[in-house]
Amino acid sequence: MEENQNVHQSVNQNYLVLAIVATIFGCCSFYGIGFVLGVIAIVFAAQVNGKARMGDYITATKYSDYAKKLSIVAIVITVISMAYMAYQVKTNPEFIEKVRIEYQKAIEESQRAK
């Protein structure tokens, strides 16, 4: 019983806000990887309080840890992605023009598909 009380006290954060921030920032990562990890983190974070209310403190603690770790990974991936993009822009001035042309082609193709 004492073990459950200790675990219950450690389930004091669900990291939902961190997961939401990671998801928003994750939209800027390569291929949306940070976004996907952020969404998964939100799912875990949203389940923490329910598990704790049901008395399943061990699972609640696990889900809290998962949400925190996934959020941090999503933010790190996004920061790396943004740093890479900044490096490309600084060292390769034509990079932005190449990206713009690729996006323009993708937009035109999607409009033709409609």
C-alpha cells in the first residue's frame, strides 16, 4: 500500500502542455516527424490523469514518462531540423529557390489532380 502512495505522489505531472508545445513546434520538422511524436505524446499525456484516478499509478507514471520523453525528442528533432535549414540558407543561397520551385510544382500537381 505504501508503494502505491509513493507512486501516486510521483504522478503529479501529465506533461500535456509540453506535448502540445512539442506538437506545434513539430510542424517545422523534417517530414513532420516532430508533429507525429508530439501527437503521440498528447495521447499518452491525456491518459495520465484517468489512469491515476482509477488507481493505476504505475501505468500513469509510465504514460507520464512516455509523454515527457516523446515531447523532448520531438522538440530536439525540430531544433535540429531548423538548425539544418538555417545552415542551408546561409551556406547555399540557391537552396530557398530550389525549395520554392519544388513547392510550386507540388501545388500545381495537386491542383491538376482535382
